Amino acid sequence: MKSGLTYIAVALVLGLVFIPTPYASQVEKSLGTHVLRNSDGRTLYVGGSGPGNYSRIQDAVDNASKGDTIFVFHGIYHEAINISLQLKLIGEARETTIIDAQKKGYTVNITADGVTISGFTIQNGSYSSNLVNEANLYIFSSNNNITGNIFRYSESGIMMHTNGGNMISGNIMRNNSIGLLLSGSKNIVSKNLITCNPDMGINTIGSKNNISGNIVTNSEIGLYFVDSGKNNISGNEISNNSIGIILTWSRYTGQNRDNVISGNNFRNNTNGDAVFAESRGFSGRNIWKNNYWEKPRILPKPILGFKQTRFYYPTPFGPLWFFIPWFRFDWHPARKPYNISIQN
């Protein structure tokens, strides 16, 4: 899928921390406190050397109540987790606290609102033989906080179908096919390292999302937006991909408009930094401003894309639209690259 994906994508364009609280100390680890009450609810423990701790994360989840915290000591947990109530799931350290589904299901599946997950490596997620349904973290809810984790070894690091309000921040998405697959609106994706995902770094279908301060590198397509509008794409390092960013639309909605792409670094993207396809008409264009394009620029930076015409040819499968080459401009490109860091 790798080498041909660039051509497929262009053809589509043309055809169209919680940090453990002080009471989770080494003393409590050795004592093995099973449940500890705090002002926000109970704290349940998984792993460690104590006699009362749960050995499986799912067992603790099943025995938790809304608002509880589950603290997981380091180790490898071979299980798939389903979370259907609001709680906090906190790992001792993300490099050594590993949830591995062994390709037997979504590694973590969230269907409740208001869940926090922090401090884990989450890997080897699968759902079925249908590859598009594979994910390490599947979110079908809103207002969740996913911070400080590592997602690797799945079709999608994170897959989201959501009404919004999710915070995806400070994570590493590496060695998946797609780092983040986002379908939904009003989410925040910030300060993540999204690298070495051979197909796409971020694939978005949605509106009014804030995608900022991320490092997106070493993918066939860095950022791929389909049927997406009014997204803020700012302050990202988009480099060493085949194509930096694509904005396009399907024949079903024709939505690709009013996105603002500003203050990003576009560097070393071998087959182009940016390409777009827009629907017919002159309103609702995407705005490109103050980006750094490979080298210092004084003159405006032209961005090549395609515009749908008003002419089409009817077929038994629907209208076949015609496109003509079109340009947008970054009128005030940056003269030097931005210093973009994922460190808080």
C-alpha cells in the first residue's frame, strides 16, 4: 500500500496525566493496597506485589464505579480492555506499562464519556479480518482525555468516531498504518509525535477540530483531510513524508472548505508539501497563511490544486465531474522555520 498510496491519493484528488497521585507510592506498591478512597472516588490497583491488587485491568474496570481511578503498576497485560463508565486509567510509566491485545480485539475500547487514559504503551490491537476496523484505541464517545501514551503495531493507533470534546495530547503514535483516524468534530489533537506510520499520519473526516503543535513525519501522507471544514491546522511540523498534506472531498458531500492552515513547517516532503481539491464556486475556500515552505520565501507561495467545474458527464454510477488546475496562495509565507516542540 505504501508506494502506490501517493498515486491513489492524488487520483482521489483528481477524481473528485494524569500523573500518579502522591499516595501511589512505593510503600503502597509493596503493601498492595486494593482500594483507597480519595476525594474524587476510589483508587483501585492492578499489578504490583501486594496481596490485594487485581491481576487483570479488565477485572478492576468491571469492579469500578463512576469517577474511580485505576492505577496500573508496570508490567505486560495481555488483554483487551472495554471501558463503559467514566473513570481514570493510569499507568505507572508508559514505557514499561504495556497493554497488548495480541490481535484479539481493540486494545482499549471506550464507549463512555469523560474517560482519562495516561501512562501506557497500547499495542497489537485488532477487531476482525476487516483491516479498517483495527485499532489500538477505539473511541466512540466524547470528552475523553488521552495523554502521555504510546500507540503502536496496529492498523490505526487511535480511531475516533465522536461528537467531540476529546483531548489527544502528548502521545506517541508510531509503527501503525495510520497514526490517528479521526471522524468527528470539535476535538483537540496537540503536541503528539506521529511518526513512521507508513500510510498516513492523521486522517480526518470532520469539522472544527484543532490540530496543532504536532510532529508528523515519515508517512506516505502526513495529513489527509476528506470532507472536512473549519478545522484549525496550525503550528505543526510536517516533514519527511511523501506528501505533506492533502485536502479533498468525496462526491457524497462536496465538503472541503474554510480550513485554516497556518504557522506550520513543511519540509522535505518528497512528492509535494500540499495539494487540494475544492468544489465548484468561489466561496468557502481554504486559507493558507504564514507557513514555512522548505526555504525562506519573500514572494507568495503558490499551492497547486484542482477546482471542480460546473460541467459533468452523467454515468450509471453517478456524475463524473471535471476538474481544472487551480491555485491558492500563502500570501505571507514564513521566512524561517518555526521552533516546534512537543515538550510541554
